[in-house]
Amino acid sequence: LLDTLRELIDAPMTINSWQWGGNRKESGLRTPESSYYSNTSQHSYGRAVDFLVKGMTADEVRELIIGWMHDGTIQELCGVESITLELGVSWVHIDVRNNDAGVNSFYP
């Protein structure tokens, strides 16, 4: 899914940046050693990621993703039938939890 989104968006995406002096850490898989670990988080099961896209707001990216889900682009390119987006945050959270087909969402 991330590879498909990266190709569709055609802009640099940042998940974790701490190794290069950035402030993003633990935006992918979160293990029990992580201070952000939760056994109910999709991150803890490798089904979620948070990311930023250079030159775009999170809302702009979410709009693109929703459009690609609604027109079948994502399903056709990578076979993902269901995504969940977190709304109301300044980054893009996407996960592939077992959920109804299409776009699902939640607020923090």
C-alpha cells in the first residue's frame, strides 16, 4: 500500500526521521519496548503507519487517498479493499485493519 501511495503521490514521504536529526520516531511498527506501544494500536501489529508528504498537508493527502479508494485505483494497483484514516491530525495515519470495505475513519 505504501509503495502504491508513493508512486501515485509522486512526492517524498517521511515516516521516521530521527536518524537524520528529525523529530519523527516510532511512526511505523511499535514494539512493547516503545513508549507509544499499545496492544490495541494497529501500529503494534504492523498494520499502520503515520507519514508526511513533502509539499502537501495531511488533509490534501487524505483527500487523494479517499479519491483513489472510491474510484478503485488502490484496489486495482495493490489489492487493498479497506483502509482506515485518522482525521484531525497533522500527519497521515493509514491502516489496514480488518474493517468494512472502503474508507473508514476515526478521530483521535
